[in-house]
Amino acid sequence: MITQARLKELLHYNPKTGVFTWKVSKGSRAKAGSDAGSSRKSKRTYYRQIKIDGVLHLSHRLAWLYVHGKFPDGDIDHEDGNGLHNWMKNLRDVTTRLNNKNMPLPRGNTSGVIGVSFDKQNGKWLAQISTESGKKKNLGRFADINDAIAVRRAAEVKHGYHPNHGRA
């Protein structure tokens, strides 16, 4: 497991830009002064990763270690939803459940709003939300999609969802 001391020996991190640069040369691609790491896609999001002492690390977790002296207790949430934006003000150490309250709009969503779908059986718009306990809560069925959206948005505020939740 990499330590903060070892990380700082090898890399410099700029908390305003989120960029790691090599302090030392570590091969043909890792030259002192050059940007460290490469991008990889995970599901729908790209993340930056850096190989240190033969082990791949996600840059956002290394940023946390660099600044705070320890790895995060939970997940790292990129508040703006972009996994390549690793500046410190964009990162927060959260539980998986809280991280899930800042998700993008799923690919298969047809209403344009997370938690709102058309119930063909009843011919109405269904609004749902996941509560703190992880249970799906039915918020009602509505003839007008705008009513379903309004109820869903109010429930997001009540249940502590991030304002960026459901962004396209």
C-alpha cells in the first residue's frame, strides 16, 4: 500500500487543477515534469489512473491521500460528475449510498428524469425514489409528467440528493 510520503516522493499534485506530475523519471513514458497517468473508461465515466511501484491507483483516491494523508474512508464522489476532474474542491469522501445520490441519467431512461417512468399498465407516470434505508419508495402515479417530476424533485431535496443528480 502506498503511503503519502512515497506518493509525495514520486509525484506532485496540484489541488487547483487536479493534475499529477512526475517529480522523477520512471521509464520512457514517465519523465520528470510530465503529467502522470492515463485515462480509462469505467461504465459511463472516464477516470485517470497512475501506476506506482507496479500497482495501478485511481488518481482521485491518490489526490485524497496526497492532501489528507490517508485514503478516503468511503467512495470519492466527483461533485460535477466528471471522473477526470480531480481538483480537490470537486472531490468528497462519501458512502456508496451518498455517492449514488449524485448519479447521471441512466442510458435507458425514457422520461428524462431519474425515478420517473411511464407505467403502461395504468397509463400514468410513476415517480419513485430510493430512501436512506435503500428501499424504493413509490411517490405516486400521475396523468401529467410534470406532476411526477415535481414530486420526484421535492423528494430528492427531502432525502438529501445532490443537486447534480440525474444530469444528462
